[in-house]
Amino acid sequence: MKKHNLSNRTKIIIIIMVVFLALVFLGFFTDILQENPIYEGGFWLSVLGWMASMYFDGKKEA
């Protein structure tokens, strides 16, 4: 089984994605934060960044 080493760029994007996901869930299920489209937009933007970063990481290995 091949082990994938993620670049630091990808790790940072994944951390940002998890933070936005936590904000989205807090906005949905608690009264601590109000629902905000910026949280969902940030999450989807980080997903696109993650996909691009994984693509470029694959290019480095070839």
C-alpha cells in the first residue's frame, strides 16, 4: 500500500477546511454563532483549494 505524504500547503488547507466546517455546524446547531453564508463559502473555497493542492502534489511525484 502506498503512503501519501501531504505537503504543508495541503495540510494548512485541510486545517482551514475543518475550521470552516466547524463554524458551519456551530451555526446550524447552536445559538453561539448565527448562520452565515461566509462560513459555507469559505468551506467550499477551501475544498477547491484542497483539490488543486492535491493535484499539484500528484504532479510533483511523477
